Amino acid sequence: MPNLIGLVGLDRFEKVLRDLTEEVRGQALRAAAVKAVQPLVQKAAANAPRGSGALSQSMTTQVMSNAPVTDAIVRVGPGYPSGSHGILLEYGTIHMTKRPFLASAYGSTRQEILDNMEIELADMLPHSTISY
């Protein structure tokens, strides 16, 4: 089962987000997250093992609809069906050595994602209420 990766470090936005209505909070988080993870999508596509190129071209961002209205859960990874073999390459099988591409992409873009999330939230939220 793939690991879920969370982002921590946006403490200065917590109070502002708590003060928003639940629906608006979730909308702001989802919109910011989708924009913020674009470097991860690009890096994962660049790192993906090349065969037909379908895996690289299938990299996508998807807002998970099963998330609570107040949260943002964004999935980054291969799309289906053209990238359905991505998990096999990332983690390997008993017949195939793993060839990770997504975890390494996350490792090299994590800080950029956090920085982008701060920028996106700062642009969306009232500036006078954010403590720097």
C-alpha cells in the first residue's frame, strides 16, 4: 500500500483557515494544493521510467472527493489506465526490482511544494490576518 505523504509547516495560516467557514476553507486548501504540487507532477513525469512514455504522460493531480469538506487531499501520480503499471515500478514485485520515481520526485520537491502552498494561500487569504 502506498504511503500517504502529508505537508506540515504552514502554521501561520492555521488561525486564518480556522476562521473561515468549513466549505470556504476546504475550497481554498484544495485550490492551493493543486497549484502547489505542480512541480511534483513535472518531476515525477521526468523521473518516470521510459518505455512507451505512457507512464510519464499519465502523471496527474486529482482532488480526492472522499476528503472531508474542510480538508484537501490531493493525489499525485500515474493516471489510469495508461499509468496503471506505475505502482508496480515504484514498489517492485516479486518478479521485478523496484524503480522508484514518485518518492524521489517528492523528496526533491517537498520544500518547493511547501513554499508554493504558502504563496497560494497568502494570495487567497486576507493579508491583514496572516502573521509573518
